[in-house]
Amino acid sequence: MDRETFRDRLQRAPLLADGALGTLLYERGVPYERGFDELNATQPALVERLHREYLAAGAELIESNTFGANRLRLALHSLEPRAAELNAQGVRLAAAARAEVAPQAYVAGAIGPVGQPLEPVGVIGLGDARAAFAEQAATLAEAGADLLLLETFSDLRELREAIIGARAVCDLPLVAQMSFTADGRTPTGESPEEVARTLEALGVDVFGVNCGVGPQGALDVISGMAAVARTPLVAQPNAGFPGRMGGRIFYLSTPQYLADYARRFVAAGVRLIGGCCGTTPEHTRAMSAALAAERQRPRVVAAPPPAASRTPAAVAVRPEPTPLQQRLAAGTFVLSAELEPAAGEALAEVLAAAETLVAAGANCINVPDPPSPRGRPSGLALAVHLRARRSLDVLLHYTTRDRNLLALQADLLGAHALGIRDVLATTGDPLRIGSYPHTAGVWDVDGVGLIEILARMNRGEDWAGSALAEPTAFHIGCTVAVAGDRAAARERLQRKLDAGAQFVLAAPVFDSAQLDALLRDLGPLPVPLLVGVLPLESSRHAEFLHNEVPGMAIPEAVRDRLRRAGADAAPEGLRLAADLLAAARARVAGAYLVPPNGRAEAVVELLRLGGATHPAAATR
């Protein structure tokens, strides 16, 4: 059957798109964690039935069930080899439903983001994303889609790659949609006007907003876009914000509420109207009835809201360098002592130990995240307590293991507000979970990504490029491995330095020969290097670390000395550590002292043996 072209139809009158396919699948018992695209092959009758429900409710455009069917996103579900099959089948199912219910309707080939952060925060390159989008677009076009609908993009760079990739393989009409947050900007910080100018310059047929916000927020975004663009606009908002009840997710906005906003969208100049998360065929039916009365009215573009009056922002005063930063800049040998959070809530003993370490000569306290956090406060909590306790200088070890990107940034901004500015960025070891077998790490980013986040905050933006109220002033540290592949360690260290690391902590070494070998391997560094020093308590302790703990390498000569020392191994281990510390003073910027088996008193003894000498001896 001949069908008016999508471009012509869009010029004639506002067009109604369907709602959320994922919402219906979830209502029918398919969990959100599952790859919905696989259902095109495993439950095709269900997918086709949902398309028919939207068409019967009045939808004039339906989207194929291929939102997540680019090969990079499918790889997250081990479905990458089936990308062509699932995309083609998605179009066929939508077309079959159209032929049965509404032959004049349009089938849009849906394309969503790759589902992983792009470089430099993530590992997916822009070129890789473009290639994946091009492959998907080609398959959707070949399968018979009338247009391509690029939706729910939060990164404008990624949407640009999707547009370029699609344009390279087909000439189908393109609809491009960004998601916006409640503050009226994209997650990567662009305003509606900036998005509109960028997408109009790329020559898409329709652009606008979907997902992210409800009808009210979407209308605000559309008003901003309409003020600067002449390209037709699209709005597919969520049915409000999601809630949870009885373990199920629900949305509040009623069909009548969406219908009211459908009329407002038309008045604002929107030509393609539909719904996203939380919208159902009932919402589509109500919107269809509302649009029926609007289609013959002339287009009226809503005037943009008056710009808010702006007063010049006060110039933020940058904090002074931290004490650690000042010591390293002055070339003063730094002694930092590590102190883990203790089990339970009682901090008095830990705080007292910290004061003893400082009194014995430590310049600052290293606070790691415990590898087994069960029953322990976080390293951040202890660091804040130490910082408040007589202004002890604190270096916080911060790992990406336990927190997603949002939590990482929230914690770090909170730490900065509370005076914690020296941060050692680490990926973190796997959890030692004991009786929590179902607990897993997060690792949205690794240590390199965390350094990039900290560096971006220092430039006044978050990881996605959104502006912060004011820049941070973090002093950013990174780690370098001692054991294992030296070439790989050098390459990874360079990535950390390129990302913005300002000083380096090397894993513990155990004699001067091992220290010299490390320095030869690393070569000259552009930033200060602190080396780890861990007093060994026994031959058994040394063998355990060497053979069972990742990242530890104890020279045979050191292990042999401890074996010969027998019952006097602990004093011998302290002497070895003191000798290493003396050698380190002439070679590196400082040392961080690691208590063996958590015993801070061993580090105090090390400081008394030779770690903290007269002030004149502490300057190199």
C-alpha cells in the first residue's frame, strides 16, 4: 500500500508516536535487567502484540524493539553475534503489526546509546561507537524501517557519532532525541539551545527530547529549542518520575495529564509527540483524542521564557595548597603513616593511634578503604574525623570498587567540602566478603577514570562535563605496581599521569636494591614519588605476602634474612625497614609506612628507629 512519506506527513500535521515498549514488557513480567532486544527472537508474539496495542490506541508511528541492539550494548548480554538478526527481526515484527492494524502507520528503527561511558572516562572510542551505530542503521534500513529514531542519548558527542554513522549508510529520515535532567540540561551539561544548534547543523529531520524528565520538564526544553531552531521538534517525555512500591516500579502521570501536555506540545511547535518510560497504550489513546482536535490549528511557537536576571558570580578564592602538597613542592622528605578504620564504631583508639604516629614524626596519615569493609566505617568517615582532630593532615585512599559514578562524585564533593583534598585514586582490590557471598564490586570506572574525574572537578566540571558551582582543589595521587609486568606498569602509570595525577605512591619495596630496580624501570618522573615501606614481622609473614598477596614481591635475600633470624625476625624486619627508609631519603620524595597486620605500634617503632630524624635530615 502506498504511504505518504514520513517527511511529507510530518509537515502536514502533528504525528503521534507510541509509548514505552519496555514499560509494557516489564508489566508482562520481563525484568529490566534482561536484554529486551533478545525477545524479538525468543518471544516474537509478545513483542508484536504490544506493537498492535499501541497502534490500536491511535499511534501513527511505532518503534522497533531494537533500542539496545547495537553490537556494543548487546555484548553486555553476550548477544553481539546476533546483532543483525535481532535488528532485522525487530523491524519485521513492527511491520507485521502495522500491516494488521494500521497500514498507514510508520515503523521507526529505534537506536539507543552503546550503554557504556565513552572515552576519556570509559574505554569505548568515538570511532568504535560510530561504527556500531552505522552497522545497526544499515540493518534497520535494509529490513524496511521508514525512518531511524535515535533516542535517550545523554552524551551529545555520542548522538553526533550516531547521526554521522547512520547518514553514512542510508538516507532514511533521522529523528534525534537527547535526554535532559531536572535542571533543564543534558547529563553532559548542554542547554536545550546548545543541543538544538548542534543537531540542526548536523541536518537531522527532527530533533528534541525524550526520557529523563516528565511532560513539564520536556515542555521547558522544547521551549528553549524552539527559540533557536527551525527544524521540526519531537517530545516523548516520561510519565513523570519513577517510584517503587512492593518491589515494582511505577510512574505517576495519568493518561489525561499526558493528553493535556500533548496539546501544549503542539502549541509549542512540536510535530512528533509520543511517550517514553511509564507511558502505555492508555496514555497513547488519551493523547490521540487530544491531538485530533489540534491537528487543524495553525502552528504557534511559544515564546521562550524571559531570561533570568544574572548577577556576576563572586570570584571563587582557590584554597592554598595542602600541607602535603607544600612539603612535596619544597622537596621536604614526606613520611606518611597508614591507618585503617577499625572494626566497629569506636574511633577513640584509632584517633589516639593517629596522634601517636604524628607525635613520632609522621607528617600525615594515610587512610585506605578497608579491603574487607564488613563492620568497619568507611575510609572517608575516618579521614574526616582525623581532619577535624587537631587538623591532622590526611591522605585519603579512594577506590572505585564500592561506588557507582554518581556516588563517587557525591562522596568526593562532600570530602572536599569537609577539608579532605589529598586523594589517592585507586581501582581497589576485589572484596574480601566473608559471609557476604552475593556482594560484588561496582567499578563503573577504574583508577585512571577516577583521576580523570578528580581532574575535571578541579577544572570546575563533573565527569560528564556539567559545570560545578566552583572548581575543587584536589591534590591527586596515583599508585604504581612493583610486582608483575614492568612494561605494563609503566604504561598504566603514564595513563594516570596523562589523566592528571600529581604524585605517585609505589607499592611497598623491601630493600635498597629493589628500590633502585624500581627507579630504573620507571625512569625520571615528572611528579614526586613516595615509596611504600612495610616492616616484616616474621619469615611466615614474608612468605605469605610474597606468595599469596597480589602486588607484593619480597626479594629472596630479605626472606632469607628473616628465616635466619628465627625468633628475632620482628626486630630484624624493623631494621630492614629502617635501612630502606634511610636509603629512600636520597632517592625519592617520601615514604608511606604500612603497619604490618594493622599494628600501628610497629610503624611508631620504625619512626623512632630512624624514620623521623632531626628536621635538617628530613630535607633532601
